[in-house]
Amino acid sequence: MDKAKLMKQSGLQMMSFGMQSASPRIRELYRRPETLGEVKNANEILHALRIPHFFDLIVDNPVEQIDDLETTLLFLLDLKKP
């Protein structure tokens, strides 16, 4: 939280995350090292500090299956909304 506060005080106005998917299988494929818990924690901190943020997702991915899409949808629905 302290680092995010400092970034906001330094002029941070928006943040973007290249998440690609919430599916562990797809995240491994795209070498996303952060855990979903870390992504959720960042979402909560940025939400609390009122720093707009968004997640980049790959849509219409030919290697994703229905269960991968469902995992991502459920994860996104669990995040704090702007």
C-alpha cells in the first residue's frame, strides 16, 4: 500500500495489468509470474486509493477452452469495480 501511495503522490493517474487470463493453464503459457492473489491484492489497494486501473485480456484466444473462459470470468466478477 505504501508504494502505491507514493506512486499516486508522484503523479500516477492510471495503471494497467497484462493479465491475459485467469486460467492457470493459459497464464503459464503466457508466462505470467504473478499469482491471482497478487492481482486481486493490487486491485484492492488501487481501488482503495481511487487509482483507475484495468486488465488486459486476450479475447477469442484459440487455445482457451470453455473452462479457461469461465475461470477468467469468475475471477473478474470477484474484483473490486471502479
